[in-house]
Amino acid sequence: MTTDSNPPLIGRKREFALLIACLQAGRNLLIEGPVGVGKTRLAQEAARAMNRPIVRVDGDERYSEEKLAGWFDPPSVVTHGYVAESFRPGPLYLAMSQGALLFINELNRMPDGVQNILLPALDENVLQIPKIGSIRASKGFQVVATQNPKEFVGVLLVSEALRDRFELLSLDYQTFEEEEAIVAQLTGLSNTLLIREAVFLTRSTRNHPLVRRGASVRAAAAMTLIAHELGGNEALARAAELALPTRIEFKEDMEENPRSFVIQLVEDTLKKKAPKLNRNSC
């Protein structure tokens, strides 16, 4: 894969401009879209462009209020008591004290209690720490969060009260040409035909009648790299058997073996062939 730590953002010019405008206006933003459409990358690029420090949180159903705000270290409490020296700041505390962007990845996987602790921070720029008191956010504190659509497995509803504190930016999959460019960037490969067929195959999963959730561009990158190692274009079907099953969600009424389904999907799709390469793309 390419080793460039900050490769250029492909596409998303409109969305990037909207995100920058939102942050410059001092607003908090919720970015919604399916897995693999670049929600995190967009937020990171905006922070980098504005030279803003960023504190990241990766949400899940086990995330606690204490982990977000901060907690008291038990051994230190035994020795010193509930004093500031025993307190271990969490991401929310750090972002507020530093005037940084708090980036919450997958906000709607967090429990209600964790979501609710954000309300006073967003409304009043205040965080209450039991036994210590309250801290007020430094200038520049804002929250950018992402969430998957509500029909995705494992997501919770973000409360109406919390949603009201955010602006919303919706992302969908990018164009065929942009996804080709993304795969080329991610893999560092120049086999245009292999990349195009991998993207074509990946995109075909998104509207298949037996698939609830199709694959993202990450699947296309994985297939391209694996096929390359297996010998090239003719190995794409075998690469798909490895790359697709973990990245698509089948409908509940599908009775056949997932691997068999992937094999059949690949055969049917590749018969249609990817869009023909133009002369300038070779």
C-alpha cells in the first residue's frame, strides 16, 4: 500500500466546504453515512486544514460516562483521596480544556448515558466532575461526530435532544471514477483494469436483491491487493471470496451458504464486465 500519511482527499469538495463552514461558524456537526464513505477522513482533513487539534473517541456499546469525561484512579484515591491528582481526564475533558475538536466516531453506538453527558458540554460549555467541580471549555471546543444510518446492525438512536445540538451532513458512496481513484491511492497499484473490475464488483453488491448492506470501497482495495498477489486480473474472483463476506450483510431470508452466494455473485457480475476502459485510462 501507499505509505503517504496524508494523501490528497479525492472528491468531496462540496462536503468539505460545508464542513469547514460549519466549524468556522462555531457549530457542532454530525456526519451520517454508511461504512466506508470517508466520514472519518473528511473530519480529519478539515481539522488539518484549519490547524485544529483533535481528540478522538471510538464509540461502542460498552463505552462509559467515566471513560468519556474522566475517572478517579483507585490506587491514587486510596493514597491521596478524591483530589485532582487522582483524576484521570477523559477525551471530553481533554478536548474542553485544550479548546480542541472532539471527534466521536460512531456516536450512535454509545449508550444513552454517554450521549447525555454531552448535552451540558454542548449547551453551556461546562462539564461537571464529581468531587472536583466543573470545568468550562476553552475557546475552540467543538464536537464533530459520525454515525451509521439507523438501519445498520448494532446502532442505537441518538436522542432528539442531542441531535438538536448538531448540524447534519449526509454522505453517500462516491462516483465510480472517484472510487477507482481511491483504490489506486490506497493500493499504490497501476493495474487500471483490475482496479476497475474490483470497483465494479464492489458496487454491484449495493443493489443486489439478497444484500441488505453492500460493500464499501475498502472491499475493492482489498480485492485489488489480494488479486495482485495471486497473479492479477484472473484472480479477482478468488480474491472476492476473501474480501467480500466480512463486508456485506445478507438479508435474513437468505438460506444459501454465504460463500456460495459470493461465488455466484462474482460469476454473475463479472459476466456483465466492468465499464470499458477508455484509451486514456490504460
